[in-house]
Amino acid sequence: MIDFAHIDRAAVHDNDDLFYLLTSASFIETGSDTYTRNLVEHFDRYPQIADWLEHHWEPEELQHGRALKTYVQTVWPEFDWETAYSAFFDAYSRLCTVEELEEDRALELVARCVVETGTATYYQTVRDLAPEPVLADLAERIRMDEVRHYKNFYRNFKQLDAERGLSRTRVVGALIRRLDELRTSDADIALRHIWAFRHFPHGSDDMPFEQVSQRLYRHVGLRLPVDQAVKMLLKPLHLPHRMERLIERPLARIARHAIAA
């Protein structure tokens, strides 16, 4: 159990970056049931995957949302979470359609691996940035769940791929498509609505949104565990171990350079 009563509000309250990072995460995790319904429908021909999504993945994602919401409302009670979330969900839910998923189910599992890589490394970064113990504990618990989710999606991908024998070119395509969407989908929508409701219910934060988002992406990007992310992203390619080891470090260096640019 997370001991929310022992949050050190003074250690966190004036940290605007953590406010945005935690509130956006709370929005996305809270709205995960809409996304889950699409995935369950998409995998209806694979009952084992659909059952895990509905009865394990969704409850854990919603639990993350409740915990993050509680943390945000405890530290920043002046922020109108409910109103801002309602505005976010109105925009977000219209983009959550089955048509947005990879048509090939195995490739959608590859895309899921990308998302879980992103969330696992995101919460690891939040854990490392946390200036107080309750937040560090919460972020680490969620990180561990996300790593487990990644392993499940990857295991299911291997099973489907064993039947299908997808080419590495198609797998790379799915990886690239999902990576391209990471900064332009739910996270951007969440940040924009949080920015709009940051200080004034009918106004916006003092800093232009583009400056806020660029600062946050750079702040997180420079601290992401890139080596770990590269290893997780390479797994669905099923590269020979020696080749994987040879390209991990160069890819990590390229990723760090891209983030810092």
C-alpha cells in the first residue's frame, strides 16, 4: 500500500515539471479502459490475450491512474483535476479507435512493446527524479508493473510470430510507426489540457505551451535510461545475440544525441 498520508508536500509542490509529469500520467492511466476495449475487440480471435488485457492489464492500469490522481490531488489540491481531465478525455476518447491499431495483430503486439518500453523507462525516470520517498515508491511500483506488461506483450508476440514468421522489415516498420506517435498522441493531448487549466480555469499557464512541452520532453529525455530502452526495443527483431550486442551501444549513442539536440 502507498502511504499517501506521509507525502512531503513541501518537497514536491513547487516543482512544476513533476506536476506536469505526474498529472499527465494520471490522465493517461485513468483513461486506459477506453483503449483496453479497443484492444480486447482487436484480439477477439485470441481469447488468452483478450482475457489478460481485460482482467489483468486494464485493472492494473486503472489502479495506476487512481494512485497517481490521489498523489496529484494531495500535493496540488488547488488544481481542478476533474475538470481538466474531463476536457482531456473528451479529446482523447475521440482518437481511441480500433482503426488506429496495427491491422496485423502480431505487429500491434510489437507496438505494445514500444509503449510499455516508454512507460517503464518513464516511471524509472520519475523515480530517479523524485524528491520524496512516497513518490519514489509509487513510481517504482508502477515501473515494475510496466516491465511485467512488456514481458507479457513480448511473449504473446513471439507466439504469434512463430506462427506467422513476420519479416524484420515489417517489425521495424511497426516499431518506427509507434515511436513516431509517442510524442504526438496521448501525452501531448494530456499536457496541453493540463497547461490550459494550470493556474486559471478559464486561462492558461504563463509560459506558452510549446515552451512547456519542449522543456518537459528535454528534461525527461536527458534522464531516460536509454540503454535499457534500446535493449527492450530490439527484442522483437529477434536478432542474433552477437549482432544485438554490436548495435546496442551505437543505437544508444544516437538516441542520446537525438534527445539532446
